[in-house]
Amino acid sequence: DTEVTQTPKHLVMGMTNKKSLKCEQHMGHRAMYWYKQKAKKPPELMFVYSYEKLSINESVPSRFSPECPNSSLLNLHLHALQPEDSALYLCASSQGELAGVHEQFFGPGTRLTVL
Amino acid sequence: AQSVTQLDSQVPVFEEAPVELRCNYSSSVSVYLFWYVQYPNQGLQLLLKYLSGSTLVKGINGFEAEFNKSQTSFHLRKPSVHISDTAEYFCAVTSARAGGTSYGKLTFGQGTILTVHP
């Protein structure tokens, strides 16, 4: 299995809602990433988990809360979002630092719309 | 820290013509380089990567890229494009120095939209 899967594909939520994005990989990768991508822009890194520990938080607002329950799963919990948070949210995974390999495999993304 | 400049935001080309998408990078340490492709409403797919060794790298879908250390470039080429190559292409770089703060973090260029016309 060489795939990163993301659910849901699309999500519409109000500013008072709480929702979660889910990402899963079964490649044995030990690093997982969340990116945010606005239209016609490159992906912007949000969080990195390395060996199930949060290793990088790129000063993301606390209304985004990541969670890594195990080495295959990555969640992004959303609460009290703003309309400007509407974007494509991409998950990626890689073998991890200790493997010395850095190519990241991306999921198809979740298209989030905040009303 | 690293930075990536993709010199063309849009490249229109006719089917079966050759194409080159240009990428320059800046870094104070040695780097690994990548090209990703993104089709509309999809995630990113790795086209090819340079880690070490031969400076000419071959990837999927007939693409290749050449790493030029002296010019800090990693241009992407294809000798004959197809309509299906229409997509956005991102050049990305990461530090090759273990333990640094940028280790494992990808820095992307702004992207080049390749449009192949019949």
C-alpha cells in the first residue's frame, strides 16, 4: 500500500462547529505532516509529527489542533474557524529523519469551506 | 534556511513540443531537490528527486531534471508533452544536513502552471 488517504474529501462547516480531518498511511512511515494550501499558492507547512511526537508547529493558531494517535494515523481537529481558513488541507508522510530519506507522499486533500 | 524561485508562473506550450520549467534555489547547506505535480483538485505527486549521485535525474511520465550546483538550478524538462501534462508543477528543496532546524522540512516554489494546447 503506497497511499496516503484523507477523509472527508470535502467539508463545509460554520464558524461555531467542531470537526476533524483524518489522514492514514500504511507505508510504515514515521513522519507525518499537515499542510494548508490556498488557491494558486504552494502548500504551507502547519505541523510535523516525527515518531508520533509533535516536532514542528509553524505558529499555527490554536483553533487547529493536531493529534497523532499512532504511527499510521494523523488527525486535525478544527474549532471556531474563520472564513479565511477555507483551503485545501493536505496530509503527507515520509520515512522520517532517522531513515535519511525525505520524499514526502501526499494525500488527495480535504477541501474545507468555512461559512 | 532555503528558498526556491520558479522563474515562470505560467508556461503555455503546444502538444508534442518540448518544455522546460525553471527552478533556482538558495541554501547555505547542501540540499535535496524535488519536483511535484498537482492536477486540479488533487494532492501532490512526486515526479522526481535529486538526493546525490548523477546530476541528471529521470522521473515518471517522461520527465527529467538536471541538478546544477554551480548555478543552483534544478530545471525540469520533457522532450514531448501531452495534453494530460496540463497541471501545476512545484519545485521543492529540503536541507540535507541532519539535525538542522530545516531537516525534513520542504520549502516549495510558487509553482508553474503548465498548459498544453492541442
